[in-house]
Amino acid sequence: MNRFSFKFLGWAVVASVLFFSCEKTEEGGEELVPQKTVKCLVVNQGNYSDANGGISVLYSDGSLVNQAYQNANGEPLAAIVESAVDCGNTWALMCANEDKIEFLDKNTFKSVAVVKGISTPRYGAVVGNALYVTSSDFYNLSTNGLYKIDLSTYKQTDYYPLEGTPEGVIYYDDCLWVASALYNAETWASYDPYVCRFQLKNDMKKDVYKLEGSTMAARHLAVDKNGTIWASLSAYGMDGQLVQVDTTERKLDNEITLAQLNYPGHIYASSTGDQIYYMTTDGYSAGGAEEITTIKTIDVTSKSITTVVSGNGFYGFGVDGTTGDIYTANVNGFQTNATMYIYTSTGEQKNEGDLVGVGACRFLFPK
Amino acid sequence: MRNLFLILCLLLSTPLYSQNDSLQIHELQEVEVSTFRPISNEAFSGTTVLSAPTEVLSQYQNASLSDYLAAGTPLFIKESGYGMLSTLSLRGTAASHTKVNWEGVPINSQTMGQVDFSQLPILFFDEVSIYPGGECAVHGNGAIGGAVSLKGKVLFKDTMSLQIHSTVGSFATLHEAVKCMVSTPRIHSTTALYYRKSDNDFPFYFRKEKQYQQNASFYDYGVMENLAFRISPRQVLSAKLWHTYYDRNIQPMMQNNQNSAKYESISNQSTKLWLDYAHYTPLLWNVRLGWQADDQLYESHKIATDDWFMQTSVEKSWKKKSVVDASLKFGGEVHVIRPEVYAYLDTSVECRSDVYLLSKFTFLNKLDLTCNLRKDFVSDQIVPFSPSFSLSYWFVKKEFTRLSAGMGCSRNVNVPTLNDRYWGMIDNRDLRPEKGANTELNIGFEKMIRKYQLSAQSSLYRNSVTDWILWMPRGNIWKPVNLDHVLAKGFELSIVQKLLMKKSSVSLDVHYAYNHTEVKEGFAEMKPFENRQTPLLPSQTLSTTLYGSVGNFHYTLLGKWVGERNTTDVFEQLDPYFLMNVAADYSFELKKRDRKFLYVIDVGSQVNNLLDVAYYTMPYRAMPMRHFVFFVKLYMNKN
């Protein structure tokens, strides 16, 4: 080995030491740094025809890592990610196109297990050592329902059929509550929204709470400080609604009509349970390229509505239960990467906008 | 004033490289009896032209136009799998910005606006010409990115030919075809029939696991008739028929390959029929009445359109009478379209029509000028004028050497498709037409030294499109909206060489294309994406075609390199790839039983994707690696 080679080797060693712990922010392709604390898991739904869903990770030191799945596993997820659930030691990603539930290590994001065979998994809720997942395939309604996955074996162990298109699911009062609606695949329209209650301690006994007369679909559920369950109802071209589940009469009532509740209809209760967060579509920007969207709260007692954040192209949002911060993103029409924004609970913008994956729509905060 | 004159001279000295009087990159085969054919609108085009070499087309008679364009030209074809939907984007524009005319009639889907090139059998055409660069005044509404012209020959001379093709290939692919041409001084008929099927179960790798493609089988068949009757020396009556049908399973994405719940299928029937009457002197007057219909079944959903149309034109040429040669053509067409689509709000009839005036002048055999204008009329829509203008100047125009330079500009429109206007049970008729402003500079050089021919051509273009239509999520559906501004610009270079020897010939075509298309205005927060190429379109492509013959042996080597492509995710790129296809055949001339007929049996083979490259043009839509085709052709020609 000549002198030049030794010199080169020396520089290479120095460089490798210097760069080994480097990380880049707001860029893809960098190594993950597992020792840091995850502040927010950003679920990037992806563009359906490109199947480029994935996750971005925001750490407590402010660094942001995109393509976290690809970095950890050496290949892309190759799917659309509808939602994610914190399962304790793992994150569960509910994926479509390819239909699967991918379980990732909580810190390293390496794939731990993959559950297949559930058509179009949508949303999930963890109860003990089980994950309950709704399945909602518009084109094959017969397999829709609630699936139970054992988190020890990562195997599907039970299936509870549901009519229509089940969406959001929550766990409350020893019951699983699922939002759903009957669905006509020919006319692409939902009708007869309902909420279904499964009693875990009563052999999964099923109770159905209907909202007569509405043709919108029940999408998501939240529980307020009084233990009242709220459901969002939405449909394209119609003013959405928030309703409360009357557990005594077994029906949905106390309708609050909301101008253009945005289609996914995500709602969240604040950490104190005195506010319900929701999102509306208020029109379109000049030229019609972007939706003007607003995140609002409704006081569960007074029913007064407060606008918290306004912006363009928001598709989903999340509320940090610890700080009350609101996370959302302009999805730029799913044509390219989304721009994530963080706001305080009073609507003050905390960042300039960070580039995340395509279609960022769910924001999870580790328990 | 003098300076102004100088500037004007400079401008005139960079005129457009007009294809019509040049030797061309690939010389178009002139119709033998050209007086029995109206001047095509393309003759008024001021943009460059890419013509498929007839030698190569003859070796790809068993293939679709998609197969040839994807392998043998710098054009980028988006294929949703092998034998699946294949669309062509010219110069960085969208698939619906490529106008495809068969014998002067637009055959783009009325619902989608695009053309599935996998369903255009090369067998049907004698001439395939691509006109990159928008020029709606010439090609009609929709040609914002460019146009493709497909034509057959009409001879009116005493001759006949019969071709029978039989092809087998990998993945249980079968292609049978017959093409018969009979011509007399009064009647001409060309009939072509084909049938193709494939199991299409090619292997591919996904997550390092070898899989065999599922649910991608297809079959299709078609018939084409081109009939012409010379009523008198001044009148020709002709009829054209096209009928194709395909039934195919839709190739699933790689990750869904083994999930039968995701399998889908589609079938489509396309029929075109028209009558054409031409009267020649003193003016050439042409009128055409026709009907074309598409009937598609996507799963159980019907997507159908009926299009009744009439075209008429009057033209006159003045040749060699003075220092100026001139051609003028005035015409128009009316289409009455009745859609029957399961997802439309209603099935109201839509009327689309246009009028145009095309002109071309040649001054002193040195300066070519084209000036064209078209105006479209669409139900409930105001469509702006589409003018185009070009200049080309021949610095050298000798028998064996030619050098020219030119410039062209055009304003183009694309009226929203029926899907844009009606899809999703909503009324979108307020959607504005897309508008393109195309400018380009061209330079061309041709040289012939004894048996060696060299042709080089280069273009620089800029295409600014406003109100670009993009489908965006709106609640639970996707809906088209107008984007403010998309800019496409680029550079193209073509070098064609040919060496003719006594019993052999060899040609080498090299084409390079650079394109950059980006959204300049549209989303309020597109700043991070400035200077970024539109997803899935390569910035660079390079194609080489080596073909020739030695005696009765013919060969073709196609090489194509496609550069890195962006995806919708800025952190992810699709890798570049290089494909190579080889074709060779040998012609056995059978003993002539009499001197009038020549019998030839041609036996050959193609090896596609010779280098066994794993690639895809659309994300996760697998394409076959190395595969083979064997063919036998029987020719009978009356001399």
C-alpha cells in the first residue's frame, strides 16, 4: 500500500467517525436515530396510484425523518396507509393497496409482523393485548366488519361482521364502538348511518344505534368529559353533522349541523374532554386548486363553536394530548409531498411548514 | 429602420425546419398517385416530424404501436403493465394532450381524451408520423403536446399483395394476421385482420421473491378496410372501416398480484366507419360523413360514446407558376357525441365543431411560411382561437446537401373531455379549456455522399400551458380543476445515418430528448417543488435504432435508455433503465411460377428486453423481462 493509499484511508476513517452520527432533517434517506424520543408519528397516506404511503417521524429535539419505514426496512412500504395505532411496543399501520396491517417496532420502525387477509383495513383500537380493526371494502361489502388481532401472535383470531362500511372505532366503557353506514355500491352513496356497540364483557353482544333520515355515513367517534359519545357524519356535497349517541334510547340525537365537515370526518376530544375538535371545508382558493379548510372546536356543554386554525388543503389533523398542540398538513392535492404545520391550542403557528410524505393525514403521539 | 430590417432578417434566418420540403429524418412514403388524395392537414404543419422507418415497421407487424414507440423512439410510453393501457405524452405534456388522427379523423377517446396505444395495431398502418409540438390549428383541438398521424396507402394501379403472419411468443402469446391489398386503376382495397392472445404470466421479482404475473391475460382482434373507388378522373369515393375488440384482465399492482380480491377486468369495442367523397378540379373539395363508437365495460360498468361526424374541406394549390408556390385549405368538422356512461350526471348530447384555414407559401424555393388558424365550438363552452405560424429558411437546398433553420409558434387549446365535464355525477361544465403557447426553434442538416446519407435535426421548444386540468381530491371523490400554469421546455436531437450498398444497407438512428415540465403556479405552497420535473416523466431519453439488411437477411436492434424519473414523493425516484430489443428475419424467395407474382416466406425472431432488465414505467406495474417472439410471414406480390 503506497503513501497515498494510507493517507486516503486515514481521511476515510476520520470522515466515517465524523459523519457516523450525523443526521439530516427534513430530508429522506437518512439513518434513524432510535435513542431519541418520538414526539409525533406522521402517517402519510400516499397517492393511491403510486402506492407511496409511509411514515415520517418528528423527534422531541425537533428533527424530522421522512421515509422512516424505508430507511428501517430497506424497501418501501408499497401501500396506502389509512391510519395507525399505538399498540404499546409497536405501531400498527392499517394499509390498503396492498391490504395489510404492518406492525413496526415502536422505536426502530423495523417491521415486526404483517397481517394479511383483511380487506381494506381502516382504523383500529387496542384493548389489552388485542387490536380491533375495521374493514371497509366498498366493492366487497360482504367481508366488512371488525377483526380482532392477537398482539402476542399477530394473528387474526376473530371476526365480527358489520353491514355497510365501518370506519372509526374507539374503546370506551368496556365496549367497542364502531361508526358505520349502509352503502350502495351502484350509486356510490351511503345511507342509514349507525353506530354499533360491542360489549366486550358480554360475549361481544352487538347493539345498533341508528340515525333515521340521514343519508350520510357515520365516520368517527370521540368521548367527551361527561362520557357522552360523539359521532361525525359526512358525505360529499352535504353539510356534515356531529351527533351524540343516546345510550338510553339507543339512538343518535342532538344533531349539530356543520358546514361541509370534511369528508374523512375525524374528530378528537381535547385532553380535558370539554372540547371536540373537527375540520370543515369552507370553499376553494382562487382558481379552485386548493380547499380552504378550518379546524374548529365545539364546547360540549355550551355547544359554542370556535375556529382554531385556517389553512389550505388540510386533510387530517391530530391533537397532542399533552401540550394541546394541533398538527395538520396541506396535502397539496396528493400530487406531491404534504407540508406539515404545528399550531398551539390557541391557533398560533409554531413552524414554517415542514415537508413530510405524500398525503400526511394522521398524527399520533406515543403514549 | 435599417436595424429593424436586419433584425427581421435575423428572425427570418432562423425559420422552422419544415418537414414538408426536407428530406426528413425518415422520408415519408409518398402516395403513388398523390393527386387522388387531398392534401393532408399535416402538410401545413410547421413542427418537426418523426416518421417510423418502414423497414422497422415491417418487422413489427405483429406488435402494437405502443410496443414500437416504447422501444424504438425517444418517446416515453406509460404502460400500466404489458399489453395494458399505454399512453403517450409528448414533450412533457399529458396523455390527453396528444392528438391521434387516423386518416385525418381524431380517434382519441371522447371520455378520457387519450388513446390506448396498445390497441393500435401496426398492421393497420403504412405510415406512422409523430409531430411533437402543439399545433392545434393543424391537428385539431387537443394537440397541446403534439399529434400522431396514422395512414394507409391508396394506389389506383394494377397491383396486389397478400401477407399472412403467424407469431408465437413467450407467455403463450399468439398473433395471427392477414393483410390483403388489391388495386386496379379504378378500385383500391386494403383489408387487414388480426387476432392476438396472451396468458401474459411473465415472471417478476417483488421484495426479492419471484412471482408470476396473475390476472394479466388478454385477447384482442380487429379488422380494417380501406376501400376507394375512382368514379371518374376527377372523383373518388372511398369508405373506411375499423373495428377492434379487446378483453383483458387488468394487471394488478405487484403488491396485489396474489390477492384475487383485487383482480379486475375490462373489455372494449371500438368501431369507426365513414364515407368520403373527393372532387378534384378546379378546387379539391372533400366531404366525409362518419360514425365512430366506443363501448367499454369496466367490470359491470358501461362507458360508451357515439360520435356522428361530418368533415369537409376545400383546397387549392398553385405550384411553380411564379416566384411563390402556395397552398390553401379551408375546412371544418362537426361532431355530435352521445355519451352513455354510468358515472355521468346525465347523458346529454354534446356538439363539438371547428372551422380552420390553413396556408402554406414557398418563396423562391428558399423560404417556407405557414400560417394557420382554427376555431373550435363546444356546447356551453367558449373556446379561444388556435393560430399557428412558422417560418423556415433553406440556407442550402441542393440535391445532395440541405441546411435549414426555422421557428414556429402556436397557440393551442384542449377542450375538457367528457369525463372532465361530467364524471362523478356532477356538472363540471364551468371547467375552462387548457391553453398552450408553444414556441420552438429548429435546425436541420442533410447530406448525401454517394451511398451515405446523413440527416441531423435539432429542436428547442417551450410550451406554456395555462388552465392545465388536474384531478384533485374533493371530499370523497376526485374532481378536475384548472391549474394556473405549467411550463414544459426542452431540447431534441436526432441523427440518422444510412449506408446503401449493392446488396445490403445499414441505418443508424439516434434520438435524444431532454424535457423539463413543472407546475409554475397552482398550489399556494408549491415552493418546495419548484424546478422539479413532473412525476413519472423522464427528463432524458435516448433511443438508438440500428437496422439494415444483407441480401435477404434483415435485422433491427433497438436500444432505449430512460433516465431517472420523479414520483409524487420528492424523496423517491424511479431508477433509470436501458432496454434492448433485437429482431432478425430471413426472406426465402420462392421460385416464380410466372413472372407476375413474387412469393416470399419470411422467418424471423425477436428478442425483447434482451438484457433482462427489471423495470416499470408506472409504479409497481411489472413489465416482462427477457422474452421471445418467433414469426413466419408469407408474402405474395403482384409486380
